[in-house]
Amino acid sequence: MRIDILTLFPEMLEATLDTSIVKRARDAGHVEINTFDIRDWAENKHRKVDERPFGGGPGMVMMCQPLYDAVKAVERQSNIPTQRVHFTPQGEPLTQERVEQLAKEKHLLLIAGHYEGIDERVIEMLEPLELSTGDYVLSGGELPALLLVDAVVRLLPGVLGHADSAAEDSFSQRDADGNRVLDCPHYTRPRVWNEMEVPEVLLSGDHDAVDAWRQEQSRKRTALRRPDLLKTEEVDP
């Protein structure tokens, strides 16, 4: 997979992209990630990419030309179909199901806007998938881009140490009714900490019993914390 990120602040991204699982995935050749400064496509000596909004109002708006030229130039570097993504509070809520779909793409081009927003005309021209990471506002799309990169990369084959690691995460697991559910509680050594003991079933060595306990705990935790995920009648927590 190839992931390209268009931003005004590449330095915000590089440190995180060169850390932990994403770094290991890059080093192992599972994913190629590039960052590009949109200012490199500005057609003025001051590399200006924003202007005041028509109609007045606070803030600045990113202009069409630099972003459009950046998208086209970066896409020409690859001969594979591209899924464009723009991060905005007005976008579709990002879910694990959408992440799984994007993880199957060959090329993602992530647009990290800034300032008050992006000129609507270039958004209409580029027709990106518009995603929101929540009902709040950030200064730019860099942090959502990092969130999506991490969520997608960990699903790529060979990236995680255990083949089932991603499949057992919250929202990846499903219950008997096909609902996405939260992960179960986890425990490690010591067996007793501050007079709190690990559930006995996890020490039993009975794998079927452990699996049944984990499924039950996932269902109960989902009913208690995220009942909106359950399409059928919730169980008592």
C-alpha cells in the first residue's frame, strides 16, 4: 500500500510516522508513506496558500490552485487507482468498518486541510471521501490523518506480530448476532494486585471456557458502554 499525505506542516507528521508499528511496517515494506508540503505548489514567491473568505468572516481559507495541483502531481507519481480522503467535521464518522475498507485500497491520498477550511470548489472538483474523527474541531487535518494511518496500517497483512491481533480488537470482533462489539477485559501478572485477583477462568487452562468468558465479557461491556452498537436486545450488564 502507498499512503500520501498533503499538508502544510509535514514536520507534525514525520516523528509519529517514524515510530512504533507504523515505522516497523514502513521498514518491512508493508506500506510506503510520503508527506508533501502543499506550499510547494503555490504560484507566488511567498508560497502563500490561503486567502480571506468572500463574504467576510474570521479566519483564512485554503485556495484551490495549490491543493488541486498538489493532488494531481502526487497522483502522477503512482500508476495505481487512488482513494482521496479529506478530513472535515462535516464528513462521514470514521468507523472500523470504513477503516477495513480503506485498508484494502492500494493507494490512499490524505488531504489535511488547515485554517477555516478549504475553498468548496476544489473539494467539489476532487470529490474526496470526507471523513470526521468526531464531533469536535481541530486546527487541521494532520492529527486525523495520523489516526487513519495507524488504524489502516495495523490491518495490513504481516504488520502485527500475531495474525489474530487486529481481528480481536474492539469493533473488529462480532457477536453471534453479527454486531460489532468491544474488546473484553485483559489481565497479566501478578495474579493478585492490591487484593484484586485475576478471574479464575483465565487461569484454568480450558481454552473453550476462556473463549466463552471473553465473548460474554465483550457482549456485556458493549451493552454497558456502547449499547448503540447492538442491533438486538441488550443483555443485562
